Amino acid sequence: MGILANSGSGSSLKFLIYGRTGWIGGLLGQLCQQQGIDFTYGSGRLENRASLEADIAAIKPTHVFNAAGVTGRPNVDWCESHKVETIRTNVVGTLSLADVCRERGLILINYATGCIFEYDSAHPLNSGIGFKEDEIPNFIGSFYSKTKAMVEDLLRNYENVCTLRVRMPISSDLSNPRNFITKITRYEKVVDIPNSMTILDELLPISIEMAKRNLTGIWNFTNPGVVSHNEILEMYKQFIDPNFTWKNFTLEEQAKVIIAPRSNNELDATKLKNEFPELLSIKESLIKYVFKPNQKTSAA
Ligand SMILES: NC(=O)c1ccc[n+]([C@@H]2O[C@H](COP(=O)([O-])OP(=O)(O)OC[C@H]3O[C@@H](n4cnc5c(N)ncnc54)[C@H](OP(=O)(O)O)[C@@H]3O)[C@@H](O)[C@H]2O)c1
């Protein structure tokens, strides 16, 4: 917590960030620090409207970022048995923050989820046809996804909100247990399905730039294209540990060890790519931002 001195390009900005103790919120603060952007973490709880109003009155931000939410520990199955707690933060809380920001004329950059879609006959697996920003969520198999889909739909009416559909986030910190790569290298068995994913090292700086450009609306916040579990594990073997081995299992077998079904999909990242033409494809981004910087093998 704390306000940093202004410097460089960020001098007229002041960010209020929710999610200080979280993965994405923590990375966002580090990035602001590196970029010399003045920021403060919010101390309010999302479901407590008065506490959000107090934060805004005290901090007078130019933009608000919401990286707070419940994702469940150890995973989203937690939300199945904690439905009211999930609603309190992810529904009541997120909507309260959007509403308070709108009242104050502030843009809210909201780290949401793309796990509200699943492959279907109009967007089949391996077809290259991804879900677009204006498509209606078709995956409500888990309580987490169901509430996130409802909130996304309601937030469409808030012209001050920038909804970023994050998916299966990956960072260059391979020791972080939340990192999708770390997760799948530690599982006893993994499914093998192509998915859209978000390389945080590339995309979080882009979200800051989106705030600077005052962009709003819904954005598929993933690198273009898809990558499968096995393709990532092959890269892991190539760059990190040549002796690494893993076992696959089917979706039907996976269903026996999880409580809520998981979403698998491709999101169409054309809108983001048009705004940021330098955006790398998922496989290029994995190599540049994650595997090359962590390389332990002598492979090319
Ligand atoms: N990680 C993923 O796989 C993933 C994927 C797609 C989308 N997302 C979305 O991105 C957002 C951030 O994810 P993350 O992985 O960084 O989450 P995280 O590591 O679990 O952190 C969540 C943060 O939210 C805060 N928080 C929870 N309830 C709150 C409340 N009622 N009021 C204020 N703060 C509250 C937590 O603070 P306390 O500890 O103080 O409660 C924590 O700082 C979430 O909305 C999540 O749904 C995540």
C-alpha cells in the first residue's frame, strides 16, 4: 500500500487497484511501480459500497482496476460449496464497484474471465473459429462461471467498464502454483485440449495501455490462437526439463476427479490484435515471455 512518486510517462495518471494480495493485482502494482505510474491499492471490500466510495474520495484516482474476486482455493470447485461467498464478491461486489465508478465518472478496468464459453457446433474444436466479444456465454457448468457470465452480461450496460476476458493465465514465474504451466506440470494426469490463454507478462502492460487510451467494452483478453496442454508440456520439456514426463487422461476421466466441469474454448482475439498489432500469438508469446527467460536446457 502507498502512493508512489510520479515519474515519466505516467505523471498525470493515478490508479486505484483492488486485489493487493492477489496474483494479478500484485503483478499490476509491480508494473505500475516499474513504469512510474502513481497507484494505490484500495483498502475497501468490494461488497461494501461505502468503503469503495471512501477509497475513491481519499485517493481521487483517474482509473480504477479490479483484480479482486474469488476464484476458489485450491480451485474453482470451492465456489460450488461457497455460493453465497462467491455471489458476495463476484456479483454484488463487482457490480457495486462498477456502479460507484460510474457515479464518479471513472473507468473501471475489470479483470474478468473467458471461462464462460465452451466449444460448440458453431465454434468447433480445432476449427479456428473463436467466440467473439458480442457472443452470449454458453458455459455455465460451474457456479464460478455462471456468476461471471451473469455479471458480464449486466456490465454490458455500464459504458464506463472495460471487461477483460482473461483465460488460463500464465506468467514467467514458474514457481507460482497459480500459473497454468506450474499447475499442469504438477498434476498427476492432464487432459489435452487446445485453449485460448493469457500470457500475463505481455498482456498486463497492455491493460495499463488500455486504461491510458480510455478503452471500454468487452475484450477477449487472450493471445491470438490456441495451445494444447501437451504442446505446452512439450515446450516445458524442450526448454526446462528434458526428463519431464506426464500422463494424459480423457475429459470423462477428468470429470471423476473434479466437482464442477471446466470450460475449454477458443476466444477470437482479433479486436485486441487490431488495437495492439504487436500482440504475439499464444505460442510465440509463450516462448518469448515464459520459456526463453526460464530456459535451463541447451535446446534452441
Ligand atoms: N487466476 C485465474 O486462473 C483467473 C482466470 C481468469 C480470470 N481470473 C480473474 O481475475 C481476477 C483476479 O484473479 P487472481 O488470480 O489474481 O485472484 P487471487 O490471486 O485469488 O486474488 C484475489 C484478490 O481479490 C481480493 N478479494 C477477494 N474478495 C474480495 C472482496 N470481497 N473485496 C475486496 N477484495 C477481495 C483478495 O484479497 P483478500 O485476500 O484480502 O480477500 C485478493 O487480493 C479474478 O476476478 C478472477 O476471477 C483469474
